[in-house]
Amino acid sequence: MKTKKRGILTLLLAFIVHLSFAQQKTISGTVTDQDGLPLPGVNILVKGTKIGTQTGFDGEYTIAGNVGQVLIYTYIGQKETTRAIGTNNVINVQMEEDAEALDEIVVTGVARGTSTKKLGFALSKVSEESLQNVPAADPANALRGKVAGVRIVSPSGNPSSDASIRLRGSTSISGSQSPLIIVDGIITDGSLKDIAVENIESMEVIKGAAASSLYGSLAGNGVIQIITKKGRGKMQVTVKTEYGFSEIANDYDLSSVHPYKNDSQGVRMGDWDNDPSTPDTSNFGFDLSTGNRVLDDDAVFDNPYLTNNINNVDNIFTNQPFETNTVSIGGSKNDINYFLSAQRNETKGIIEGLDPYKRNNFRANFDVKASDKVTVKFNGSLAQTKGINVTEQGQGANVFYSGLVVEPFIDLQEKTADGEYSNVPSGYEVQGSNFQNPLYVLQNRRDGFDRQRMLLGASLNYDITDNFSFSAQQSLDQTIYSYKGIVKSGFITPTPSPTLNNGSITLNESKTSTLVSSMQLNYFTELSPDLNFAASLKYLFENRQFKSLNTSGYDFIAAQGVETIQNTPIDNRSVSSYYQKEIAKNYFVNVDLDYKDKLILNGLVRFDQSSLFGSDERNKMYYRGSLAYRLSQDLDINGIEEFKLRAAYGTAGQRPPAFNAQYETFTVNANSIVPGALGNTFLKPSETRELEVGLDIDFLDRFSFSTSYADTKTIDAMIQVPLSGVAGFSTQWQNIGEISSKYIEMSLSGNIIKNKNFSWDFQVNFDKGTQEITDLNGIAPFTRNTNSAIDIFRVEENLPYGTMFGQTFAKSTDQLITDNSGAVLNGTQGGTVSDYSVNSDGFVVLTSAIGTADEAPVKLYDEASNSDLISKIGDTNPDFNVGFSSSFKYKNLGLYVLTDWQQGGDIYNYTKQLLYFNERHIDLQTFGAAGKNQNYAQNIYNKSDPTDHFVEDGSFVKIREISLDYTLTGEQMNIDFIDSIKFGISGRNLFTWTNYTGWDPEVAIGQNPTNFRLDEFAYPNFRNYSFTFMIKF
């Protein structure tokens, strides 16, 4: 009986197994995205089992399963999709885009699109929402406060000027600190100013050599990639207009007193100086009995101006309008994805009488799925810019110098009989300064430029097999620039100028083009169910060309209005031209290993060849290795969704700054040939080495935290070294410098509150770093040329890069130096230490001289040189930076606020120093109230030599951006053809809290502005307010 039962059970079991195998089948199909394009690498899993596979490059897959089982399709950037196995053997799936997950896919620093969860290095991504809350004037300013480790300085508020960017620490001593800019995969060489922020979908930032090794000698300063918008889904038309005005953000306090004798008889008209060669005018309240105003007996700044008291700064720097209008259309249909946009921007800045900065932008992006295996993409943009050059830094015709230096009894708005501004308004001869009426200069000199920039990119992607794919790209960045400078005939200058007074013309034309061709072969395979392997091999060819033609002439022959070189005598004309071409060939191989989506290893090697390298150093290798370990894939940590540890070590570099650095250069003129720089055939690109470690955490389903530590060192930094008597050559470019930096960065973001009607999102960024010159190969310390009247920034081993050197006023009698007899060596007044004390301003002075014309602060003394001590007086590097943003939404109402905080970082206020000399700074009024003599201020001025007195703390807290908007949907308005309408008001640079006494603490000179923080009558950054209206159809 038992045997019979066993037999029946065996037959039943066999029947069930047979039935089960009869229902198992092989399923195949294709997975595409929301636009119908194939998706490679989609994970497909049979629910409840370990059976799984991935799609190939063409989106196709095969998997075994039983009828009734469920297939789960997952892909980063797409929503999870499920399909039940039925009778059909083919299951095609079209996935839907997951907007939140899509933010995780990045394309910068990697050979192919990669999830940020699998990166072994730090990458910051700024979303469209963050960029569009308060659209900045350009992409550089759009990054302010939004990314840790990014330093942005606008050396000029001129709407035509670019902001300067530095990622982490400096990687060059003599070269640029600017990162490589890529736009939709197009390697560029132009300005970020030409790119419309409204067209940007996201920006990706990789800050160090460990991340930017993929770009070799182009990316020693890091990389910023701009990804522009694509059309998705149904066609959408967007129309947006923004209108507002700009104003100077802060007042500049000037003295309202002077040290000269006032006229006891009052203000008089007539021939006050008995000189028929000078015009009859008033004496403006001064005693002009000698023909010139004279110092009062006590020479103290306590005499008021008796006439006018005009605020010329307010008359020159006035509220000016700006306007931006944008229209775009985008969508996808069948196998075509498209986005078209046009924008016009017009900004007048803050200077009365200047023509506006104008920019027109046009963009066209297309993605075409030509077949199941071939995708073609095209990106193109055109920017047409017209702007005005404004003289900054320096004296004379500088509008910012003149506006501050002119005394208040002079009216710069005074006009002549023919209705033009007067170059010598009444009272000009009384003050006797070297300023020019800036309104006269602006009326009679025109310095303008036109720039056309075209970016074109075309790419082809071909899925050869399930494992192999091929891509090719061609791109062009071309800029045509023309400058025209005109000085009208009859132009008046403070001193006679034969090249200006009878008119002059300058015409400059240049063309810059960067043509890049690339081919890439990709391979992807599943080595085992747990291990994926991917490799990429790429070849990149670069052809860069620059050519220019510069002409000028002076002393116009014909009357006004003939603005040609032919209108000047032949002998007064000059012509020069320049041509440069660089060819570069680059190769790289990239390998990725992915173990169970938790352990990701990357390796990269790149070889660069460039004609900029010396002929004996034509090849350079760069490399990277990185590891990411997703600990949360192994451990179930309560409240933590993602916990990743990462480490990367890599190299990148910079190419020599000029083509002629490897060749001897000469200056040729009619009479001689003069040697210039000695060539260096062994000149090679610098190499920046970086170790970066960090961790990324997502927790509580609403917060993300990231931190990185980077240790960076640049070797073979290029410096132009002075030579002594080498065949008459004065300098040579050499690879002799080393500079290092250490940075720590942290970022925390998340959603504090989220319910049906209200949400609050935030982000906090923090960075702190140091940078130091570590080796100069025995070269003596030197100061960098700042195109200024003073040399202040010291380049010396073991000093922070950005260190200021100058003289220091003694603040304690303990700082006084004496000789063997006890006589004080500081200064020239002699005496012993007991003869000195600290005055009310904190300076050490001779006690007996306090309150007299002889009161003068003494400086520190250097016994070795027997002169005033030259030492460190400041450091431009901040202690730390913090950016904090909050976004609030209540029903249809939105509020966004971005705050920027910089702690520390010194600025040399050369504007203040020169205002001491010109007797206009508010400090002189304070000195006068304390009975200080004119000589006292001039001693502090120190003959324009740098001193610690003019070094100021550049700390600030700034409301960088703020916006308030209200949105109505078409459904709420019961209007079918309208998607939404948005109204908003916004402000930029609204409030600044700082102890810096200049117009704005975000100031620098034009050369290396992120390190050389010097204020010399620069165009101040301004605030603006605007109203925005946007409608989507």
C-alpha cells in the first residue's frame, strides 16, 4: 500500500514539474524612454527571484520567466515600471521620466552618463529651478552661493564685463585660474557672458584634478559644464519679460570740510585775481588773494565749503533701466526632440549718459532618432553683443576717480554755450587736480565693441551591437570681435596730448575659433550577474586659431564725422597684426567596474599632444583612479537611504600661456631689432595632482549631505623668469613653480516642511581652504604686476598666494627699534622710546608733536636694510565661505532667498589711499575734528606706497538674490490654451553688511581678481530690482 502511494506522489510531482517547465518562456523586447529613444543599461528583474538582466546599447533584452510572474524595469532618471508575463513572448516597454531621479544623472568628468551615486569624486549639480529663481546676468554669477568651493569675483560692475571664477585653490602662479567651460559637450574658449541663463537646464561643476583628469591639459582649474534645455512631451511655448532698474548699492562718504582759508568777505564775482588771462568767476568761498587758495594757518580739515555743496557722485551714478525678453518653443514628436529660443537683453548699468549693453541670443537644439540604432543631435547658438568699454583703475579720464575726487563746489553737470558738458567747469582751476569731467569725457570719447559668437555642435551615436556603441562629435566655438575707439577733434585733456586733442581713431578686429573633432568607442558587458564592465576609448583633435588686425591714427584731417583711418595723416597711422594656430591631439581610455551597484572602480589614462608644448616636450600623460563604496547597499542603517564613501586621485594641467613661449621673440621697428623673450623648447604643461576623499549621505527621506577634502599640488607651474645678459633676452618662460592648496567642503540640502499647501526647501554650502606657494626653484621673491601704481602682491616660497607686502605703522612703543645709545631709529624725529606714545588713532607718534604740524605716525624699522620694514600686511584668502538658500511655497505663492557670507579675506583699498592724497576721504574730516594737521593725513598716505593702514577686512553678509512670485495654472483660470501664468518681483545684491569702507567688498583688479583683491576706482557692483511676467502655452 505504501509503495502504491509513493508511486502516485512521484507521478503527481513529475506532472507539476512538467507543467511548470511548460509555462516557462523566453521574453524579449525593447525598452525606450519617454521620447521613444532606446535605453541601454536598464535593469530588469523577475520579481521575487534573483533572475535579472540589462538592456544593451540598443535597448533590447531577453530574459526567462514564467507566465504570471512580474518583470520590474528600473533605470536612473526613469520611473520604475512593471509588466506581467502573459502569453506574448515580446514585451516592449516605454518608461516615464522621473524628474527627481533625473537630477542624479551627470555627464561631466565621465565617459558616459553616470549616476551621482556611482561617482568616485565630488560633482555639484545646479538645477534649473535654482538657476531660474532669480536669473543672473550670466552663468558665472548664477553660481554664486550655490556651490561649495566656488569663488566668483566681479572685478567690475560694467554690464559688459565678465565675472572671474576659481574652483577651490589656485593652480597657477602666472596663468589663469579660470576653469574649462563646456556647453552641451562643446569645448569652449569664450566668455560665459554670451550665454543666456534662461536657456540653461542645469550646470555641473567638478572642482579638482581628481575629477577633471578626463580633460587633461585643458582642465587644471576644474570644469564647468552647461547643459541647455531640451523639449519634452507636447509642444510648449514660453514667453517671459523682465523689466527693472539698477542703482549703486552704497554711498561713498566724502569729506565736507577742507584745510584752506575761506574768504572773510564772502563769495564775490569779478576779476578776483587781476589776471586777464583767467576767466572771471567767483572765488567759491576761498581766499584767493594770492591767485590760488592757501592753507589755513592751522592747516586743519575743519573749514566748511561755503558754496554749492554739490553731490556729483549722485549726478553721475544714477538709476538706469534694464530689460530682458525671452521666447522659447520646445517639445518632442515622433522621433524628434526640439528646443528653440530667442532672447534680447538691454542693460544700462549705473552711469548717466552711457549707451546700453545689448545682447541678442538665439538657440536651436535638436535630437533625432534616425533609426533604432542611430541618434543624431545638433546644438547651436548665436550671441550678438554690443557694449561700451569704461575706463577703470587709474586716474585722469576714469569716471570713478573723477566723480570721487572733484570737490563739491564744482558742478560737473555745467554746460558750455553750445550745450556740451564743460571739461573745465567753474572752479576747476581752483581745485587744480588732474581729474577730467567724466561727463565731458563720455560725451567726446566713444569706446565700444561688437562681438558675435557662434557655438555649433553635432554628434552621432550608433549602437553597433548590444555591447558596442560608437559616437562622433564635431564642434565649433567662433568669436568675431570688433572694437572702435573715437576721440572727437578738439578734445581737451588736462595736459596737451598730440595724439588726442585733434581727434583719434582706433580699430581692432579679431577672430577666434576652436574646432574640435572627436570619436569614441564604448564597450559594455556583464562579466557576471554581479559584475559589470564598461570601457571607452576616445580620440580628440583640436584646431585653435586666433588672428587680429589693429589699426590706429590721430590728428583728423577733415571735420567731425569722418571716422576712418584715411582721415589721419599717413605718418600718424600705425598697423599691427597677429596670427596664432594651435594643433592638439588627445587620447584617453576609461574603464569602469561595477560590483553589485555598490563597489564602483574607475580608471582613466589620457595622453595630450599640443603645439603649445615645447618641441622637446610634445607629449604629456594624465591619469585618474577612483573608488566609490555604497555602504548602504551592504548595511541596513535606520533612517539612511544612501551612504557612500569615495576617494579619487588624479592629475590634470594647464598648457603654456602663449604659443611664442617656446620661441625667441623680438621687437622690430624702423631702426632696430630688440630681443625680447628667450624661447624654451623644454616648456611643458603644468601638472596638478589631487587627492580627494569624501562621503555622501541621503537620510530621513528628505535630506542630503555631502563633504569632501581635497589636497592639491601643482608642479611645473610656468613663470616668466627674468634673465641677466643672455644674448640680450630679458625673460624666459620656465617650469619652476609649485603651488598647493587644501580645501574642505560641505553641503546640506533638503525639505524641512512639505504638506499639501506649504513647503520649505533649503541648501547650505560651506568651504574653507588654504593655498600656498611651496617652491620657486631658488628665484628671489617678487611682486606681481597688478597694472596699478603700486606693487603689493608678493610671490614667495611658503607664503599664501594672495599675500600683501608693504610698510606697517607702529601701534605699540614696544615695536620701536633703538641703536646702542637708545635713540629711536623708526622715522626721522629721533628721541628715545619714552618720548613716544600712542595717539587717539592708535598710531605711535612723538608725544611732543601731537596736535602740531609735526605729528606723524612712525613705521616699523628694518635694521638689516636700514630702512622702513617691508613685510606682510594682508592676505586676500577668506577664512571660510557660506551660502544659504531657502525656497518657500504656499499654494500658488513662492518666495526664494539666497544669502552669501564671506568671513575674512583682506582688500587693499587703494581708492581710499588716493582720496587721502586728494583730500576727499571722510577720514580727513575725522582727523580735522581731532585737530590733526594736513601733514598728518599726507604722512599716512605715504607717497602712495602700500601700508597696512589701507588694508581692510573684506568680510560680508549679502542678500544675493530674493524673489516673490505668484503662479496661476490654466486649469485654475479655466483657460485651456494656457498652461500657466507667473508674476514676480525680484532683487539682486539687495543688502550688504560689511565693515569695508569702499562701495562694495566684492572688488578686485582685472588681472587674477580671485587672488588680487585691490580696489582702485573700479566700476562698483550694483543692486537691481525687477518685475517679471511669464506665460506658458
